[in-house]
Amino acid sequence: MTATLPASRSRPGEMGALIAELRDWLRPLPAVSRAIPRPMSSRPSASDSTVSTSMVLASDTAAELGHPRTESAWCTLLTWEAAPSPDWRVTVVGPDAPALRAQDRRPLGVALILGFAHGFEADPIVVDRLPFLPLGLPGVMVRSVPGRTWLRLASAQGGCPSLFAVGAAWLEGCARRLAGLEQAEILFVTSSEQDVLALRPIGAQARLLAGEHRKLALTSGGDVECVAESCGTCEDKPVCDGLKDILARRRRA
């Protein structure tokens, strides 16, 4: 079984083509983007947790995004070649958390774009844990599984935390754990379920390029090859089917 994806010939894991695809998709959408100060890059201390354990009770919730009963998507995009943005940036497409009502459960899509120094080898274990980072913000609960993220935000003394504050804390956590990180951007999508679902194919391709799907391999020619003996019993079949659908839509475009 073979399909074709755009692939960089320069190094494994390069996702510049996917970042360009994401930016093309984002261009017509009503996005609000803010630059943030470049976080200090320092090694995490021994007291830093690797997984968020904060809790926000339903009774204290001011806004909820990506609840398991709504649509959610997460993708991490890595590049050593294409600058993710001219600076460190948080972008929001759709209503920000303070504009939401507690009883509203909004869909949530998150795209984390990371630009590394040439020659820096990003630890895949650290990269895999980035969706689970403890953000150190009061009233913010994060729960993640591969490809999905759920945010629950509580009313604090200054009101409900904004996604710009959440994003800045996330990027700071990335900078503390990845010394070779030069530029970064995080994108939150809350506009509609349709917009959130549009991120899933990009996330599926990113996980393939990162080597998460062991039975799918990316060849030097940009082909995706499957080594499973039987599609009927393969746990990667949903990913494989999704990639075939992406390629079919690209050929029709």
C-alpha cells in the first residue's frame, strides 16, 4: 500500500511543507495574533513537573474548550528550515475564553509550531510531552491524549484566563525544555467544529513524519508505505485511511 505526501529531502522530521499548508488554510480566517516577549531558555528545575496535574471543578468552570464530547485536535509541527513566524506569537481563531459562557462547550484545535536551530536534535520524548505541560497558571486545567486537548478554565480574581495568557505560558514551557528552540508560535482554533476538524489531517501527517506510526514509513521519494500484513487488524488503519482521503482530495483540487 503506497501513497504520496509532500516531504522534505533534507532531514527526517522536517515539517516545513505542513507549516506552509497550515498558513494557507489560516490566511482567510479572522485570526487575532499577538507577539510575546521571547521566553528565557533555561533548563527545567528538579521541581518542574512534566505533566499537568492541575484540577478545575465543573462548578468553578468559566470556559471549557475541547471537552471529550466536543471536537478537539492537536498538532505539533517542527522545522529546522522554515521560520515559523518572525517572532514568538500566540494566535486565536474564534472567540477567546473570557467571551464564553460556562455552559458553552466549544471545540478546540491547537497547533504548536516550533523552529529549531540548525544542528539541534529535539528530544522526541520531550516533544511528545509538550501537549501535557504544566502551565503554572491558576485556574487552568489541561488534559491531553495524542491528537486531542481539553482546556477547562476557572474564574480567577482577574477574570477568566485568556488563551493569549495560556499560549504564552505554553511557549515558555517549551523554551525551558528545548534549548535549541529559536522561534515558536501556538495557534488556538475555537471558531467552529469544521475549522477544528481541518487541523486533524495536518496532525496525522505530522505524527507520521515524527515516526509515531511504526507500520507506516516515509520513503525518500515522499511515498508512504505500509508494512502491515492485514489492514483489518492494523491499529494504524484509521491514519492510513485518512491519508488516502487527503491525497484523493488533493488530486481533485
